[in-house]
Amino acid sequence: MIIKQLTKDEIRVQVFKALADEARLTIVRILNSQDKEWSCGEIGESLDINKSTVSYHFKILREAGLTTTRKSGQNRFVYLNRNFIEEILPGFLETL
């Protein structure tokens, strides 16, 4: 099986697609506001949306490389992949 290495532009396209949703952009803004892990429930309460919808958005952000997820029991905790974001979109986090 051959695994294709993505170019920087292909990675940027994935990132922009993930950020093209207002809820996901808001999640990134929340995650950026404090340098800590957030649970699905905490984000859901902040946005007034259910856990399954938040989990879906977390999945899209994780697949784009914007976040990292850690599972603890039944909870998932998410934090920003700041180094990756700065590499792909320098200065972006400062604009939020």
C-alpha cells in the first residue's frame, strides 16, 4: 500500500475546510482563549449544542490537524495543536 504525503497546500485546504464552519471556528476561538484542555461537555455548554454535535466538530478539527484529543474514561479532552497552526497559518491565532 502506498501512502501519499500531502503537500503544504493540500494540508492548508484541509485546514480551511475545517475552519469554514462557524461552529468549528468558534470552537477554535474558545480553545485559543485559554491554554488548557476542554471537554466535549464544556464546549457544548459554551455553544449550547449537544455533545454528539460537538464530538463531530472535534473529529473534523482533529482530522485537519488543528486539535489533539485525549480520552480519559468516557470523556474526551481537546486542545489546540498550536505549533501545527503556526506552521501552516502563521499569525492566525492572534487574529481570533
